[in-house]
Amino acid sequence: MDPIQSAPQSDQQPTPRSKGAGKSLVILMIVALMAISAILGFMANDYISNEVANNFPTPLIVTPKPEEEPAVEVVQTQEGSLPAVVFTPGGLFNEALKAELNRKVVNPMKDYELSNISNPNDLVAIVVEKLQPPSAGYIYSISSYYQNNGSGGFLYGNEADGSIPIWIPDCMGKCQFTESYSQKYPEVIEAYNQVNQ
């Protein structure tokens, strides 16, 4: 005989009721953890939002003085004609300077562009900007804008002596001039030929 007797075996199975209570307890704990996580998340988000809002710099609002000149001056030769010619910033171009820029740069450039594009209405604006301070030895930035969202531009005017030379086109290869353009702007043709000999 064995000195150690084994304990009697129980044939009791857990009741379906005890299995359901365990599942309910696990689900309840998961729901409680989710609720606590959500509350902590909202609290952390509120804290971070307040910290960012309190440390954000105050915006600087600049209002122009009433006595300042307008920022842009638009000049058109005929009402509604394109391209519009814009001189910016306003107040830096007297009438004599505008006339010189129109004679030496804007009009020759505009007429050359209009004679070399298929639709003359495609060139919608020429902007002459006085650079402050001058850039790379140039006084002006001159840009052209087209209806198809294209644009082009270049720096112009000699900073050292303030001179505004006659504009000449910059072409890939030899530039083509119409007869009427050559007659209207012989100084452009002469300057172009001197540079491209």
C-alpha cells in the first residue's frame, strides 16, 4: 500500500455561468482602459494646444502711411491695349526716366516680341522694377508675362554710371528682324550687329 494517498478527483466542470462572468469582466476592463486612454489623450492635446497658442508670436500688422506713393504705376499707350507696362515700386520713376526706359528698352522689346509671336495678345504685361539695392551691378529687373502663363526676364541698366543702354534681343542663334521693325528701331539693329559680329 502506498503511504501517500492521492486526493480524490473531482468531476466538477466550470458552469457556463462562470465562463460568461470572466468574459464580461475582460470586456469591461478593455472598455475602461479605452475610456481612460481617450480622457488622457484629450487632456494631453488640450495642454499641448494651450502651450503652442501661448508661445506663438504675436503677428505684426503693417499698415501703409497715407502719404506713401502707390506701389505700382501702370502705363498703357491706348486704353485696353496689351501689353500693360508696369513701373514698380511707384514713386521711383519720374516722367523723364519712364520716357527713357520706354524709348530704349520697353518699346523695342515689346515690338520685337509682338513681331515674333503668333498671337500678339499673348504678351499681356511688361514689368519694370527698380531694384533696391541694385543687384549684380544692374539697376532694373525687366520681366514679360504671357497669356499662356509663360514669363521671361532679365536685369538691366548699369549701376556704375546709371546708364540705360539700347535693348537688344537675346536669341538662340541669329535674331530675325522684320522690315518694319528694322525701319522703326535702327539703333537696335546697329547695337545688335555690333555685339554679334
